[in-house]
Amino acid sequence: MSISLKNNYKRAAAAVFALLITGCSTTVKDDLVSLPPMDGENSFKRLSSIPAPVAPVTVGVYSFDDQTGQFKTTTAQQTLSRAVTQGATSVLIKALHDAGNRSWFKVVERSRINNLLKERQIIREMYQRHQNRTPTQEELPPVLFAGILFEGGIIGYDSSTKTGGIGARYLGIGGSTKYKEDTVTIYIRAVSVTTGEVLMSVVNRNQIASVAYQADAFRFVSYKNLLEAEAGYTRNEPGLLALEHAIEGGVYSLIMEGMTLGLWGLEDKELQQKYLASYSKEKAERDAL
């Protein structure tokens, strides 16, 4: 085989190689980013941009745990790593603070309340020992009580809810793309502290996407010369990021449901009706899916 023919073959192989990878990645990427608005990357922006309510609501979160009990899937040996984060309580508290840029909820410490009470007891003992008196209400005000408790947790982690791929091969040169989606589902309910009534509850979910791109070439370029090459990479969406989106969407839904029930509301009632109309439309679209 002449040198010029070899060079032409290499150029053709490189062009087909690049074309296959580009085509596969574009097709799958466009499919993966078509997520519902409630579960996508706009969840934080939408939650933080809600106008301030008439008055902030004092709420408490004792725990928001992983209730699935699932471990990470692996093709090798058994693993003891959990499929989802065990710090979902912290994620929920952050989402409550993000609502309306800290204007919607006053979150009181409940998940580590024993630590808080111990510190307050130390303060009382120090006043008693050094000044022989108990601290005044100004020096040690009472702990805020929550009017509403947010309960719930991660109730579902479903692996491979969506799988697929695309590939092609021509003259020993090929490329393929494979993708997989897992789904994490969260449940949040609002409970009245005074009556114990469950005022409302919401379920929200988000997808965790994994995409693998691969290309390879396998061909004899001459009588005894075999060309073999392959390349590829994988993109995995962080599970924590998907959980954050799901919880932020759940808090947004709780705020909208509370408006519907008259538990709280915006000062601008006309603007509130616009928010509720938009939320009802999106809810109907998600239910249809």
C-alpha cells in the first residue's frame, strides 16, 4: 500500500470516527436534557425568586432520611455504600432557607436539638456558679417553637428507569453512545404542631443521568498491519445534585399548595393568582406524563 493511499485512508478513518462520535453524542445529549421544568436546573432559581410572603413561617425539621435502604449498584463485588446521600436533612434545610431568599421560612434547630439544649444548660450553670443567679430572659431568651414540622424523606431510588443507545460501524470503524437514567423520589409533608394534622404532602422526583461515549477502529491497513484503536468517556450526573433539584421542587410545591389551602400567601393577591395558575398548569402536565 502506497504512502499516499495510507494517508488518505487515515484521513477518511478520522473523519468517519469524528462524525460517528459527534452524531451519537448530539442525539443522546438532546434527549437527556429534556427534563420537566420542575425537576431541572431552574429549580433553585424559581425557588429563590418567589416573592416574600405576608409573614414568614417558623418551621422545624427533625429528620429527612433515606428510607429506601438501597446500596449502590456495582458490577463487581458487593458494596456497602448507599445509593443516595445520608445528608438529605441538611439539603432540605438549605432549600427552606433558599425559598424567597430566606423570606419564607424561619427554620429552628431540631435535628441536633440535644446539642442546643446542652449548651443552654451550660450557660445556666455558668451564671449560677459565677453570679449565683439564673440568666434573665434577655440574657437567655426562650427557644422558638415551630408552628409546622416538615417530615418525610427519600422514598424511592429506581435504577435504569430509562436506558438506550445508538451506534454505527463502517469498514471496521465504529462509534456508539449508551445512556442510562436513575430516578430519585422524595416525599415531604407539613404537619401542624398544635393539632398534629397533616396539612399537605407532596411527592417529587428527579433523574440521574449517565452517558457513555465510545469509538473504535479495527481494520487491516496492510497485509500484516492491523489498526486497532478505541477511545471513550463517561459522564455521570452527581446524585446529590439530582436530590437537591428534587427537594427544591418539593419545597416549591409545598409553598404553592399552602397558598391554595390559604395557609399563607403573598401580599400581592393578583401576583399570587398568577403563580397558582402557572403551578396548576405545570402540575397537570406532570400528572399527564
